Amino acid sequence: MPRYLPYFILGFIISLFAACSTVPKKSQPLPANRVAQLQMQRLDTRLPIPVKGIKRNELTDTWGAARSQGRRHEGIDIMAPRGTKVYSSTDGLVADLRDNNLGGKVIWILGPSGSWHYYAHLDG
């Protein structure tokens, strides 16, 4: 295995947290009318894979895996080449976009029924 492969794979991990129990720190208020519309929408029971070209059997279920400082992983990993486009798995509002210590470039999306969707380790 080439030396760079683990770094290559690590750089492309995308973690998706659907309906997380935590919410982002809001940098700006979201439009109240749109938030109300989203609250009334039903969250689909099956979410599409948010990365083009990835099939369900290619998902890596790491939900609950141990992480540093006693944390548990609350997502799944979707491996894709650098630069692959990532789409929201639901209708929603981008509530936060930033770099953080654990997830690198991350996006929080407020979705239907008040669900929160978290995308991490993004590139671009």
C-alpha cells in the first residue's frame, strides 16, 4: 500500500449526521418563514446518498465507534475522491459553514421536521 494512501483516504472522509442531537452555533438568524415551512415538512425515512457515484454498499457504518476524549462517532463515512461534489440529502437551510478542529470544513443544515444534518471533512 502506498505511503500516501491513508492520508488520501482520510482527506476524503465525509461524515453525515442525520437528525443529530446537537445543533450548530448559529452565526446568523435563519429566515423564520422558511424554518416554519421546514418544521411542517415530513423527513423522509430513507435519505439519498449525498455523494454522486456512491452506492449504498460503499457506505462505511462507523456509527458509535470510539473517538478521542470518550466521544462516540455519530455518523457514517462516505469515501470519495478529492473534489467530488457533495449534495444535501434533504431540503433545508445552511445554518452554518466553517472549519472546526474535529471535522475540518463542516456544514450544518436544518432540514425537514427540525432535523439537523452535519457534513464534515469536506474539500473545497
